[in-house]
Amino acid sequence: MKKAQAVFIALFFASCLAAFPQSSVLKRGQYGLGLSGVYATNSGASGFSGIAGVSLGGIFDLSFSAGAAKYKPGQSEFAGLKTTSLGPELQAHVIKQNSSRAPVSLALSIGYVRDNFRSPDLDAQQLRMWANTFAVGATIYRDIPLVRGTYLQPYAGITYVNTSFKISDAQGLTLSNEDNMAAFTIGLPLVHSFSETTRLVVQPGLTFDKDTTTFAVSVGLVVALNKPGV
């Protein structure tokens, strides 16, 4: 496996972890539902992911993502390599600026994703390839009001990612490879409130390590199910 394949999966996953700001726009005590779509790209590949989840008390986010990515020519030893991914994430907003006197908010996250690869080369050689990725991260963010109902929420974070690749042949012989990396994320979400319960979040961001930078942009809708303290 080329290192570029491991780097892209890690950075794409870290980008998706940062692209679901549900409880960050709700106050403590609020419950909510959210939907978000993410596009991510770097020098190795590009892909999309959809994320759906629930917010529990404005503190915990439980979400599930499904995505697909395509590697660019020359970035893999397998021509036309594509991958589909599925995975859950849990995020805890342990400090909330909008519900306390804290100058910033702090969120901790943990997630997992399973990638299944396909390509004409893999099929021709009767090979099966997949990857399991685990990630833990921490993010700080702050609300900056612009006009009534609209504000920015810049963030910065770090995520540790472990990706395990496996490839097996028709006889069941399996080879594996493991990669670890630390990824850094920065972003500038724009939050607009249509009403007391409905918010639109548009979020561009960058995720990078020492070699590769991934640009991601997400558009999400968050619907609160109750008012704070109700």
C-alpha cells in the first residue's frame, strides 16, 4: 500500500470528524437532530460523506457517516481505486462557551470507520482490500457574533488516527499494514439561525499533517427539539 492511500483515509476521516458541529450550535440542555454533507479533497483523492446524528442535552453528539472516495491517477498501485466507508462517532462538548462564562468551548471526539476498496485490478487478481480506522481528537472553538442570528465559530483541533490496511487473496492469505499519524484541523464555520430551532451551518476547513493538506467543506442543518432548560 502506498503511503498516500493511508494519509488520505486518515485526513479524510479527520475532516469528517470536524465537519459535524451539531452540539456546538446548541445550548446545554437542548436536544437536536442534524444532517450534514461533506466534500473533501487533497493531492491524492477526493470524496463525499453524509453524516446524520442526534445531540443529547447539547453535550453529546452520536453520529453515523457514510461516504465514498476516488483515488487520483498515480496515487495507488491499483488503477481506478475507489472506496466506500461507514462508521460511527461520539463527541462530547465538555466546555460550552454559549452556556457558561468560559472564553472558549472544548469538544472531545472518538470515532471509527470501515473502508472497503474496489477497482478493476483488485477484481482481476481476485483480491479483497479493506481498512479499519480509529481516531480520537480534541477541538477548541469560539462564537463570534456578526449580525443578529448569524455568527462565526472558528475552531482548531488535533486528531490522532490509526489506520490498519488488510488485503487478502482467493486462498485467504492476508497481508496487513498499519499507519499512525497526528492530524491538525482548522476551520471557520458560518452559522445562521432561520428560527429558534433551525440553524444552517456552512463550514470550510483544512486538515493536515507534515506532508499533505486536505480541504473540506460541509453544509449542515441542525434542528433543536426543545428550548434550553426545557
